[in-house]
Amino acid sequence: MNIIRYLKIADCFTLGNLFAGILAVYFAVLGQLTISAALLFLAAVFDVLDGKVAGWMNEKNLFGKEIDSLSDLVSFGVAPVLMYFVLDSPGFFRVLAGLFFAACGMLRLARYNVTENSGFEGVPISVNGVIFAVLLLLQTVAPESLQFWPYVFLLQGGLMISTLKIQRLF
């Protein structure tokens, strides 16, 4: 199977999402939190655009849906947890909160991929691109805010796997 033939123009935005998420972690490791926050927000923008471009160009397909979910898991599920681990020395509870969050993100994306709804069930994982970008910026001026991240992980994790019906905004 030639993988290149499956790639569509919209998938370039999906790759942008993935790259921005990975680079957000990289810059967090370097201590460049403003850049990291901007990249996490950029990942969210790419995530919105890949779906829009796929719709506009009539490129929606299962392959695109799968790579979108994989990119979302990296950018909005794994990256926030890794950034937190870089910024803090988390104890057992905080590590578990991060792991719970990442697992909930994965479960939410899997549920999305196997259902056919016009809206969302549970809070979309991409919302975390905005939430954690803001939290990163807040942490630069109020370092003590880092202590609340585990609770945000628990709340967001629960909301992602909830049965809340949420309409698409974009």
C-alpha cells in the first residue's frame, strides 16, 4: 500500500497539528513556555482547519479521521501531561491524574471514531489545546498555578469521557 496516495491536502493541517504538539513539548523542555503555549494553541487551530479543509474539498475519509485522532492524542492528550511533568516534580497522585487524563483522551477519541454523530459526546480533546496553552501562560506569571493542573487533568478527563452532548462550534 502506497501511503502517499491516501494523503489529502487536509492531512497537511493534521500533520501541522502533530508537529505543533511535539514542538510544544520540546520548547517546554527548553523552558520556553510562551513558545510552547503558542504552539499548543497553533495545534488547536490546525485541528479546526483540517476538518474544515476536508469538508470544503470533499476529502473526508476514514484515513483522515484516524490520523486526525492520532495527532489529537499527541497534541492535546500527551503533550499537556509531558509539559506538566517538565514543569513540576509530580508525586504519585499527580502522575496518576496525568495518566488518567491521557487515557480519557484516548478513550474519547476511540469512541468518536466508532460513532456516527453530528455533534460530540463528551468534551472534544482539542479543547485542551486552548486550556493548557492558557495554563502555560498563567504559570509564567503565577507559578503556584501549576498545583491546579492535576485537578484540571481530572476534570477534563472526566468531561472527555462523559456522555454530555456537545454541538460543533466550528
